[in-house]
Amino acid sequence: RTSSNKKPKSSVLTPKVSAVLDRTNTSIRTSTMILASLVNEIGGSTSSTVLSKSTIHRQRQLFRRQTSEKIKEEFRASKSVVHWDGKLLPDITGVDTQQVDRLPVLITSLVDGSIKLLGVPMLSSGSGKAAMEAVLEHLKSWQTDSLVIGMCFDTTASNTGRLSGACTLLESAIGRNLLWLACRHHMFEVLLSDAYGVCLGPSTGPEISIFKKFKENWPKLLHYQLKPRPTPLIFASDKLKEFIAEQLQLGHPRDDYKEFLQLAASMIGLNNSSVAAVPIRKPGALHRARWMAKAIYTMKIELLFDGNESVIKLAARKLQGIQRFNRFVVKVYLQSWFSCRMVADAPV
């Protein structure tokens, strides 16, 4: 028979503690061990404290759900643009090393410019219909579907398809026209790819053969220090030199953006302290999805060719094509690429 004076068991897990465990990606088993050690250290009684692994698991799930509901209740929607972009990520369930297609969905307010992450759902497939359903579900969940006036997306066929693209289907589901804001960076990817094809011809396979050979021969190259040159490889205007110098002082979301600038600065002989001591990095990913490899690796090849002719074996026609492409990249493409994010300059 239970005693009426028996005190109910308490838990050492609070919403703040649970949030810290989630942020540090601490497993249920590890968090139970940490909390048990904490209770023993402060002199608490384990008989009056819940330290069950399953109970802590349920409490963490409850706190996540309560926090999510509170954030949604406090959110005030306004006229916005919805953004989405798929990404292959490891499965959070930890089953094997399988990767799943995740679709981050965000909105940016046209009132104050604030950004809100609505969710990162897992897609059943990479089709436009699956992306549209995920975006629409999150818009309705956050009660923003009636306030969205535009869509920002990359230019893949699953988004831009005339009949089954996510953009077309989303407009149909919402019941009104939306402003299409195709990512200008993705538009410039197509431009760079076309220019490469004109200068060096089309290539087959998942990797570009000239870059693959360059990567394989990297250990044989003298790449530790660039050979000094009396004149730059590319003669550039003072305006372009000033632009590159300014961009090098800014923070960039990706390392290859900065590497792109550093290589271009070396090509034009820009005397800059941030460039002088920068070594040429070893080639990394070469697949076509990393489209900037075309601009980065062609500049590396031309910078290292003088003194490494016996290793970088290029026919005269290939070398001429690389030089021609590099002059397009540095003198025409670079400034447009780093300026296309500015909305006011986009039409130009």
C-alpha cells in the first residue's frame, strides 16, 4: 500500500537545460549520465529524482514541442518572399550513413528585412511537386501563405518547369500570381559554363578531364611559391584592381569566393598584403555541380604553367583556350558575379 505522504518525484531537466543538450547534440544516454552525476555531486537523492532514460527522452521531446508552439504563437507575419533550396544531408536518425534530401524553407519580410526559418523538411523525392507541398505546408503552418508575394529559388528544372515545376505548382495552390525571383548567381553559372564551352569545347563525364589530370599531377608541381613575373599575366584597369581589393576586405559566405578573388588578384599582379602570402590551394572537388571550379582551376593552371610545362602537358590550342577563358573571367565575369547580389544593379 502506497503512503499518502510520499512525495512525487521531481526532474532535474528544465526547458533551458533541455535546450542546451539539444544545441550541443547530446544523446539521450549521455545526457542521462550527465544529469545523474550532477544530482550525486550536489548531494541530491536519486530516489526522489527522475533519472530514467526514457523519461528524459520524453521530456526533451515535450520541451521541443512547447518551444516550437510558443515561437509560432509569438510570430507576427508580414508581406514576405519565400525562399527554398534543397540540400543532401546525413539522416538525423543515424541509420547507416544514408543521406536524405532536406529542403530549408525561409521567408524574408518586406517590412523590416528580417529572416525567419520555417522548417527543414525531408522530401520523399526531388520532384517539383514534393518541394511545392513542403513549402506550402510550412507557409500554412506559420499562417504566412496569404502574405507571400514572391518566390526566390535556384534555376533547376524541378523549380522552373512550365508544367510540373515547384514555382508553377505553388502559384496554382495559393491561387494567385507570385513574383519570380530566380537566383542571379545560378543564372551566372549558366553563363560561365557556356563561356567555358566556347573556349575549351564540351567535355563528357562527371568530371572535366583537364582538371582531373591537373589534380592527379599536383604532387609533382612546383606550387609552393609562384615564379616572380616582371609583368602581370593579365593587364587590368585601375577600376577593376580597386574592385578586387575592396572585395578581398569583405567577408564572404564561401571560401571559394575568396579563393576566386585571390587568384584573380595574382593574375593581374595586384600588390596586396592579403594576397602576397596566400599559397595556391590543392585542387578539391571537380564535379560539375561545383561550377566555380571552371574559373578557379583554369587560373591555377595558367599561374603554375610557367616552370611546370613538363608536368602540365597542354597542347597549344588548350593553353590558348585557357588563357582566353581566364581573360573573360577576370575582366568581364568577376565584377558582374560579385555585384549581381545587389538588386539595384541586377537589370544592368
